[in-house]
Amino acid sequence: QAQLVESGGGLVQAGGSLRLSCAASGRLFSSYCMGWFRQAPGKEREFVAGINWATGTYYEDSVRGRFTISRDNTKNTVYLQMNSLKPEDTAVYYCAAGAAGRGDIIRDIRRYNYWGQGTQVTVSS
């Protein structure tokens, strides 16, 4: 059973940067697709970025070019570097893990098996 713990959220001014981390327990980390999702008040949880076994990545359009997802399988950790933050990036950010093939990047929220507790990111204008 994998467990995920996020950290790194906080309050930042528009244009600033934050780096989120997600530490995973369990020996299956390296064989899972890892994803970041976010949920703003009153909105549905949405896909932000994903990374597969082979470190291929995919980004939601509104964050492409500003956010970078990466993983360190030796540390069982996935990161989300967020630059040029905007007020509309304000949300609770969740890390998730889903069983997938080596080249697969999962965007469907229903296919993620494990979730962290979330970390708040607030961007002030």
C-alpha cells in the first residue's frame, strides 16, 4: 500500500515560485505514473501535470512553460516546480499515483489509485 505526503505549499506573490514535493512510501513507486492535481474552491479537481516511469511528462495547457514536474526514484519523491505563479493557480495541490505502463501518462483522475492529503498554494495579486 503506497502512501503519499505532500509538502512545500504556502503563500507567494504573483510572479513568484514554489516547489512542491511528494514523498512516497512503498516499493512500487518507480513503476507508477505520478501526477499532480489541484482543486480550487467551488471547482472540480483538475489534472496539472504527470510523469511516467521513463520521465516523460505532460502538462495541462494553463501551466505548460511555467511548471515542471520531475521525479527522483532513488528518493521515492516527485516534485512540481512552479514558476511565474498567478492568482488563478491558487488551489489545494494533490499528488497522486496510478499503476501504468512504462510509457503511459495518466490524465484521467479515475485511474489514480493513491492520493496525498493535499497542500495549499495561495498566490496573492
